[in-house]
Amino acid sequence: MASGLNLNTARSSKVRVKKKEERHFIILVGGPGLYNGSDSDHDKAWYNYIDPVMKAAKSGRLALPDEHAHWYVYEPAYKKRWADDVTAPSFFERNLKDGRLQVTRHDHTKKVIAEGASDYVDYIKKKAATYVKQTSSKITVHPLTFDAGFWTELGKFPDQSISRVWFLGHAASDLWLSLEHDSDDVAISPARHEIVKRSDISKNAALARKFASAHQPSMFYGCNTQEFAQLWSRTFKVAAEGANGKVNFNKSSLGDIEASATYGWKKFTP
């Protein structure tokens, strides 16, 4: 008699199927600096760093089926930018050489309000909720107020559960969560507490246990993130990618941002 499953036993016993463990996809979204008409290279629009993520989420191509996407949005930068953008441009501003952008900036805030959001952060949260309904994806938007919180948040996830980490924002070897301008309107780094420093990676090497063994590469979308990605890969034993040189956030997709890297998009493996 051929061996096989005893149907009577099968009916009386529960078959336990091990639930596939959920992976956590971490996305750190830095914020813009204040609009500066004399700076033609940075932050003409408030949404440069969140828009590529939103587009990927809307299409359902952001997270894998077993991934829960966590958007950590640096709120202070978006709150500060909102307070500045929501102020109606004066007659003088409207007639500056760059006045058209001043008016467009104000129009952005009117659009956000028209869609039922109270500010940029609220708009991001409402859009994420919409994408969850449309695609059945799992997305949670978390507020972030200072860089130390980033490492702390990574430590909260179970061991072997983080599938990958992304960053979008200003960068210069370190990751900048905002941007400042000096008295000559030249873009400069933000305050220390608004920087995730490359040197902090080694200090948090114990977080390597948090990463899943089978993982997608961690992506660092920002100018000059090559060295950050390289040390990230070496320290946490994961694949990582970053830009050699500047990238253009005026591009419409994540792939376009990678392709815009001045000296190429660099990939690292542990």
C-alpha cells in the first residue's frame, strides 16, 4: 500500500504553516531648505525628495509584497518651509526676475490646502494613506525630528528584519536633513543635529544584526553619497549604492536620479 497522508488524521489535526516574516523597508526623507531666489540649484520646489517616493508608491512598485515601508520624514524642515511658502508674495516679489517661481511656490501651498491637508507633512501622510488603499501596500509615515533618532529607530526593529534602507535628500558625504544659506546666499550644511554623519555608521555597527540575510541594496539618493554607501555596505554587510558627484532631483523618477550622477552611480557589495 502506498504511503501517504492519513486523511482522518488530517481532518482532526491543524496543519501549522509557518508565517512568512515581514520585512521592513526604511526610507529616510530629508527636507528642503527655505526657498532662495539667488540659489538656482537647490529646493525650487518643496517636494523634490518625497515626490520620487510618492510616484513609486502610487504605481505599486515601491515595496515588495512582504515588505512594510516606513517613511521617516524630517518634519522640522517641512514645517519651516511651509511657514515660509505659505506667506503670500509681495508685489515686489512678484516682479522680481525670479518672481514667477515665487508665485508658483505660493500656488503649491494653495494646492495642498485645496486637497484637504493642513501643511506639507499632513499632505505627505494623506497621500501615503491613499496609496495604501489603492495598492494594498503597507506604508507607515513616521515623524523624525533629529538625526540621533534615525539610529534609534533602526534599533527598534527585530533582528534580521530590515530588508533595505533608502535616503533621499541633500548630502555631501554625510546625509543632510535640511539645508541652510550663508549671508551671500551660498548653500551650506545645516546644524549638526540635522546631519547623519558618515562617521556615525561605525559607531552603530551593532545594528548589522537588524538586516535580513536576503536583501535588496540600500540606496542613498543624494549628492556625493558614494563614500557613505561604501562604508554602509562594509559595516552592515549589505549591498549599497550611492552617487559619485551631484545628482539632479528635478528628474521624474528614481532611475533618472541615478543616471544623473555626475561621475556615475556606484554599487558596493559586502
